[in-house]
Amino acid sequence: MSSTFVGVAIANRGLTSSQNGLSVTTNNISNVNTTGYSRQTVNQIAIGPAAVYNNSYIGSGSEVTSVTRTSSFRLNQKYWQENSSLSEYDEKSSCLTEIEDVLGTSSTTTDFSTTMDSFYSALSSLSTDPSSSSARAVVQEDGQAVCSYLNDASSRLSQLRDSVNTDVKTNVDQINSYASQIADLNQQITVAASANASTNDLEDSRDLLIDKLSSLADVSVTATTINTQADGSTTSSYSVSIGGATLVSGNTARQLECYTITGSSDNNNGMYGIRWTDTGDAFDPGTTGSLKADLDLRDGSGTAGESKGIPYYTSQLDEFAQTFAEAFNEGIYKDGSSYYSGIASGYGSDGSTGIRFFSYDSLSSSDLMASGTTTAAVYANITAANISLSSDVVDDTAKIATASSANETSNNDVVNDLISICKDSRMFDSGSPEDFYNSIISTLGAETAYATRQDNIQSAMVSYVSDQRSSVSGVSTNEETANLTKYQQAYAASASAITTWKTVLQDTINMVSS
């Protein structure tokens, strides 16, 4: 025979189950806008019969066995992969756009073309009146503008590179922080799971950290089951690797360290290198992520398969400064035998000759030519950062050579050659000075357009995968509102059942008492 109070016990269990359902549903609703929160679900079972009565099995009510989080590890992995690629192209698109601002575009009023056109115009005016001191002053001023443009562009690229280098250090610090927190959560999850306690919020926090970590580097995550519930749900510990090297394993997190590069032959002196703290091995950031993008932008020389980063565009400016300065100063072949005279072979209005127009660090012509054993070695010292007018020209515009012979104030042979040099398509492999500079801008434009296009593609992909994740683990207010009604009605029904059993028991007691 079943217990006299079995009905009350069953109804009480129904109250408890419904109350748990209401609590979980309320928790879901309160976290509908919480980043990283996964919808939680009540797992409820029927308790087996406690006795046999009149050949019928009577159940003992219901019981909540667990509350599980709804999440898809496969979709998480897909999100981490796509998010890493998005961060890479987002970082590259942003930085390359900054480089475009540095080098100037046709939409600006101080771009390269404007600066060079003004210089050409000044030379043309000097050709018209070689004896004019005011025309010489304008050439000096516009020549200085060419130097200043290159100086400024190189300086801003250097500042941008320093900024990206700082970002490298910041990203490494963040990776270390996330790794330590993930390892700590692995430990807490293991302890909680062994005690059959809920790990839902801990697992949400861990997944959110990996979301953030995936934006920094190309992460690979492996889940190892550490506990399986009676309902089949599992709890896992994560192992995380970057570039094929383990970052987190269980409750252990490896750390990275930045160090200042010295003695480098690739112009990386003063930049941060990255290595594993425990082994000293070089760190590989993988193929995607914002850290990989920063390293590409900071170090990419455009040679040997490297990406075209800030050093590439800096080297292009340096090549322009060196080649243009040498051609303008020393002259250039206009064909196999004829030669355009450079300014150094001409004569100034004061009869001086051998004066160079362009130099570096404001060296005089004699000091410039003494800075190397060959002409090539001399001009290899010039960069976009240090190109300047020679101190001779700065101090006295009469030394700007215009004539092919001394004491011929109306002779404009050399200045005409200088104009031809500035427009000569054989100065650079890609053409004239302006052609060369435009090729830099075109290359940069193509790189920026590609990064922006990939950024848009990856943004759409991440949004798509994120929507898929939300459809599985996100909280639906409509669904949870329906659950509220369902559990509320179940609770009310169980309460009504208790009231009914109270009446039955009261009647039974009264009958026995009488």
C-alpha cells in the first residue's frame, strides 16, 4: 500500500521542479543582454514508482537532475577561426588607411604631386630668368618643400611603426592575461564538476575569454571531457594552442615575453621580439589575428614573400630620395651617349661650381661627397628621413647652378636639363619621379582595398556564425516568456494538488476521529 502522504510528497516535488524551472527561466531572461551568456535548460525526470497498489505502478513525481548550458563547441570553434581572420584584416585595413593619409592622396592639397609640380614650376621660372634672385629663392623654397614632404612622411611612418610596436607589446600582455584566466577557469571547472556542482557560468566565462583571445591570435582549442552527467551532458577542460605551440593545458598557462631586438640586420633594432618565457623559443602567432597583422605591418619589407608593411613604404621613400637626389645633383643619361647635366656640373650666378642642391642632414656639398668612397656610397647615406638642401644652397641662392659656363648670367642650359631630369621616365624602373611615387600610391591603394574587402567578407562571415551561435545558445525572450507561463501553471497546479490532498487528509482524519 502506498504511503498515506504520497500525494502530498508528489505535489511537493512538483512545486520544487516548477520553482526550479521558474528560477532558471528568470535567470535566462535577466541575462538576455549579457555578453557570452549561454541559455540554460532544466533537465527534469519522472521519479520511479515507490509502491505497487492494486496491481498499478504509482510514480513518485518529478525531479530536476541538472541545469545545463546550451552551447555548440563546433560553432564556437568556427567562430574563433573566423574572428581571428576578421581581426587580422580589420587591423591591416585600419593601418594601411593611416599610411595612405601619411603619403597623401589626390584629394589632399599638400600631396606629392602638388609639391613636385610647384618645384617644377619654380625651375621653369628660373629658366626664363636665370639671373633672378627671387626666382632662385623660390627654387630654394620649393626644393626645401620637397625635402620637408619626404622628411614628414618618413617621420610619420616611423611614428606609426612605433605605435604598432607598442600594440605588439599590448597584445602579448593580453594573451598572457587571457591564458592565465583560462587556466584558472579550467581548474575551477574541474573542481566544481568533481563535486557535481554547476559549471555553467564558469564555462561561459571561459568561452568569452577565448572569444577575446581569438581576436589576437590564431588559436586552436581542444576539449577533454572530465565529467559526464546522468543525463549525458559533459563537462570539459580546454587545451589552447597558438601557432602549433601549447598556450594552456588544463590548469597550466604558459607565458610570453617581449624583449628589445638588438644587432638585427633587417632594421628591426629597437622593436619588440616575442618568445616563450619558459623555453626562450621564438613565438609563432599563427596565420591570422591582430598580433600577426601588427607584426606584418611593423616588419613587412615586401621581399622574400613578406607582406608590404611600413618598412616597405619607408624603403620606397628612401629609394626615391636617394635616386632623385643623385640624378638632380649629378645628372642622368638621356640615351646611350647623351647626358643631362646635373646641377653639380653647372655654374651659379656667383661663378661657383660643384655645388650639390640636395644633401642630407644639411651637409655642405664637400662634406656630402666626402661621406662615401663612391658616388653610390655617398647617396646611399640619403634617406627620406634626412634628405635636405645642402648648406651651400641654404646659405646662398646664388650658388644654385643654372648655366653650363661661368659668368653667363642668361645661360639656362643646366636648369633646362634639370627640368628634363625631373620629368625623365628613365630615372626609375617605373618611370619618372612622379610615376615612381604614383606606383607607391597605387600599390598601397591595392593593398588597402584588398584588406578592406577581406575585412568586409570576414565581418559578414563572423556575423553569420555569431547568429548561428545565438540561435543555439542565445536567450529568446519569446521562448522564455512561454516557459514562465508553463512553469507558473505547473506550480499553480501542484499547489492546487496540495490543497486537494489537504482536504482529503483532513476528511480522513475527521472520519478516524469520529
